[in-house]
Amino acid sequence: MARPLRRRAERLRTSALLLRRVPVGEADLIATFFTEERGLLAAVARGARRSTKRFGGLEPMHLLRLELDERAGADLAGLVEASIERPRLHLTADLPRLDAAGRALRWVRDITPAHIAEPDVWRELNRLLDELDTPPGAPTSPEHPPLTPDAVLVVAGLRFLNAFGWGLDLGRCVRCGRTCDPGTSAYADPARGGLVCRACGGGRLLLRAELRERLADLASGGEGAIAPDDLRTALDLVEGALTAHASGGAGT
């Protein structure tokens, strides 16, 4: 009986970010990447734990350059080579920055569909990592002072939500559609994707009017800082919304 023909692999060269690496057997790795060309992609690196020449670039946070072999219908690509295209050494040497970057990478890993390019998310994630990699003491403008790691994370999270079509509605109740007057505080439910008025049960987070306005501006591409007193609430809102979408529970 004739053997079925094995489809020829297609060579892919792409920039990428490492999201996860799992040891397999004695020497192999299965790595999950967020790539510029294919979005989320998993690949097996044969002998990666023995070869530092071909796979020396398998490190998180840095911008990587990959060569992979893809076969139609295969769950895993084959990693041929990985190298560091742009290192981010200041980021990896600072614990708060490293923690913020790690959270952003986990968000992308959990919510990005496989094998679909997401150029807006790719651009925003690399912008976040580059900003976190800014050297200490680097010159900044008075109009745009450096943001704290958590503030950078909030901005990226808002724009991730927009890129996936899950933007937070901070102007009206997501249940009844009632408009929230500008200049007033309002309750928000991250899992429902925005404001929930008191008549509809309210939400677990209270957003001051200034924070609502700032979040809406940042989500649409604006710049500026979030007041320190509002930062915890803002991060809770963004992470809660992303987590709800990752688990399929948003809007229920």
C-alpha cells in the first residue's frame, strides 16, 4: 500500500515574542510565540536544550527573529532557528517593569486566536515593551513624563481591548443604554464591558469622572498620566475585562 504523501513544509521568517516555553523529553522544547506574521503560533524546537547556537535567542521580552517550517494541518510548526533581533536589557533588569511586561504577555497569550495576524496588538505590545525598556534617566519632555509600569500596562490593556473589538463603554450603561452625564462618577463592571447604572445593579468598581474621561482618551490613542489614586482601579478594570473575554464570560 502506497504511503500518503507528506506535504512539503513552508519556510516562515518572522519577528516574534516568546510567550511560553515547555520542556519536552530530554532535549526538546515546545514554545508559544506571538508573531508578526501569524499571530499566536506554537512550535517544537528539536534539541533546543542542547543547542545554544540555533536557539540562543529563546528568551522572553526581547524582540526575536524566527525561522520556522510550517506544514498545512499540523498543530506545531518546526522551529529552525531563533535569534534576538532587539534586546531589551533595561526591562529585564528591573523587577516592576518585568512584572508589568509579563502580565501583558500573559494577556496576549490568553486572548489571541491562533494563526491570525493581529497588527494592532503586535504594535501595541511592542510599544509597551519598548517603553518599559527606556533607560533610567533618559530625557523626557515635560508634556509627556515617563509613566509607571502599571500605568503603561493600563494603556496597553485598553488598546488591546479596542484592537479585539471589546472596547470598554464608559459613556453609558451597557445593560439599559442610559447615558452617563459627563463630569459624574459611575459604577463599572469589567466582566460586562463598561458602566452599569444603579438601576441595573451597578458594578463593583466606582470610576471618578476624571478617570472615566482619561481612560476613554487613552483608549483612543491619547497620552497622559493616570492619577496615582486611580491607578489600582484602572488596572483592575482593564485586567478584569481582558480576563472575562479570555474565559468567554464577557457580556453575560
